[in-house]
Amino acid sequence: MAQYQTENRLMAELNRLSHLKGEPLEEQAAGLLNWDYIYRTACKLGAAPLLYHHFKSLTPEVQAKIPVMGALRNQYHLVSASNLYLLNEYDRIAEKLWAAGIPCIGLKGVALAHLLYPEPGLRPMSDVDLLVNKTDAHRAQELLRRLGFHAPLPPSGQLPGKHLLAATRPLEGMTVSVELHHNLFNIGTRASLELGDLSVPLVPFALAGVTAYTLPHEEMLWHQCRHLTLIGQPFRLIWLADIVGLAERFATDIDWG
């Protein structure tokens, strides 16, 4: 909105892993800003932890001029705690799936939080996403049931959309939601990519001292860009940070052809 042009510009500049070289952040943060709008918008769009990450690099004197600094810090700690539970669940599930002979890789926040961000708490996650082979999807969902999840099973021989219905279970006052994908994209769309279609090496990332895997950089970037443009879902500013971060971090590794 035009009335919050300065606030929106500040959030856009800080919605990345490295602050753009321009007007000094100290001067921007010390300006006359609607901090309530910044805080509410950053929380809604998933950018609050990253905003806090940049602001905490400022001097104590400048931080004292940011009235929502404490609220942003609380959001960062809440996201960090939530992510810890979600990532531990991913680790537990992936270990059981591989042990059962069901290959799987992590998607979206599970992988991005470790590949791009200096600490996982900077990348909010709402659920755990895994990609499995289409032929393993039904069996993988049954395994989630044995792990204590409420995991609805599709009719025999049928698979809905791009992933099965979310499997959920309560944990420490929150609800852990797991989506088992059999395709990165919905059935019926022009785009399609299954686990068996990946012909280049998977990308490893460290999780709790164990090596996990995710999509190659090109497929990861493609998936994030397509996900950003889906109709009917709320926009998240942090998704832009993911895309920019992938393009910048792996610019020399990505096959741009």
C-alpha cells in the first residue's frame, strides 16, 4: 500500500540473507516508521525471524529505537522451537522410511532451512514435506500411522493430487503435519517431476549430524518458483527470500541453460 511505501521497501530489502548495499540500515531503522505495521506484516508473511536477524546486528542504541525488537525476538524464538520439533520429526520419519526400503528426500523448508540460512530458526516452516516414489506412497503413509500419526489412506490404487492427505499428530502443544508427495506438481498440470525422474545427484545437507538429501539445485529453484505462483494460496514473503537465496548461493552450480 502507498501509505506504507517506506516500510514495505525496508522489509523487501531485508527479506534476503544479506542486506543490500544502499542506505545504511542504521539510518533506515532510526527513521519514522510504522513499526506496528512492519511487525504484523512480517509475521503474516513469514519474514519476522529474518527481520530480527538483520536488526540484531545493529548497535544497542539503534535497537533501542525499534519498539518491536522484543516482539520480533519472541517470534524468532517461537519459530526456532517449532522448527526444532519439525526437523526432529523429519529426521525420525526419514530414518524409518529408508530402513523400510522407501527412498525419500526433504522438500521446501526442511531442506532450505539448512542449505541457505545461517540457522534453521530463520526460515519458518508450517509442516514437513517429503518426496517418495509413487509406488511407495501408500506404504509410506501406513508407516506414518505406525509412528503415531493420523494418516488418512487413499483408496487402493488411487493417489490424490501431488501429495497424500496430511498426516498429523499432536506434539508438545503443537500439531505436526507431514505431507508425503509423490510428485512435485499437481496431476493434470503441464509440469511433472517424480523422485524417479531425477537423473542428477541429489543435494546433501546435514541434519542433526546425519546426511539428508533434497532436490538438485535446478529442480529446487524450479519448484520454488512454481510454488510461488500457485493460485489460491496466501503469499509468503519468505518464499522470495528462498528463491533469491538459491539463485545467489548456487549461481555458479546451477545449469542456467
